[in-house]
Amino acid sequence: MSMPKPEEESKAYFRSLVPEDPRIQTRPMFGNLAAVVNGNMFLALFGSEVAVRLSDEDRAKLLQEAGASPFEPMPGRAMKEYVVLPEAWRKSRKKAEEWVGRSFAWASQMPPKKK
């Protein structure tokens, strides 16, 4: 399986969504990008898709939004805690920023990953 590569526009969109916080690191991941806090990924770019990590309750809410979908980097193998933001939100950043904020808050509460 080949990994989708993000175009520059998607990389710029992803970077613009990363909150300003000194605890956040943005790093390459499988030819794409990820934002992590305390070693826990909360925001992912996979090709042109941007996915957020959420609590069960928030995940259910986001999946009710038109265009949102489970994050499946491999078809049929969803990453349980992640949801892809609707593509249409690229033009309506307020909603995307709200959900990225929820994702960051959720991941910030997780115990730091051990190296």
C-alpha cells in the first residue's frame, strides 16, 4: 500500500490549525504530518485528510456532521479515536478550529507517553 502524500495547500491548512502552545510538537509521520502533546498525537494529516483525536462523546457528535468520517489510513482499519474533519470546513475554519481545540484538550489530559 502506498501512503498518500499531502500537497502544499494541505500542509499549510494543517499547520494553520495547530494551536499555539509550547507543549505541542509538529513532526513528520509516514510522509505526512502529526501534532502531538506530551507524546500523544491529537491532529493528523494524511494526504488531504485532517483527523482529530476525540473522546467517545465528542467523536459521536462530530460523526453526525456532514462530511465527517472515521479515520481509516488503511481501508477497513479505522483508528478508533480519530475522526476526519469535513473537507468543506477548509472554507469555514471556525468549526475546524473548535474541533482541533477539543482534540488538543482531550490529548492534553492523557498521561505523557513514555519514550
